[in-house]
Amino acid sequence: MYLRSVIYLLFTSLLYTQGLDFPDEPIQAPITYIWPLVLIGGLFFLRRSRQNK
């Protein structure tokens, strides 16, 4: 268990000395026009269900 943490610390320090940095978390963009897409999908679903009968 101690060996794993030592290896991890050595590995991360080696990456930082090479100039590599870890990326930040991506920013979640809000989906603003979701309701028209839901409405269109519902209409397609109703149309297909009526055609299958």
C-alpha cells in the first residue's frame, strides 16, 4: 500500500517536471432548445405508432 502511494507521487512529480499538466474539468453547457426537440421527437413517435396499426 505504501509502495503504491510512493510510485504515484513519483509519477505525478515526473509528469509535472516535464511540463505536462492535467486538464481541467470540462464546462457543461446548458441545452437551451430542448423542448422543441422533445416535441418533434414525440410527434415522430406518434406518427410511427399510428402508421404501424
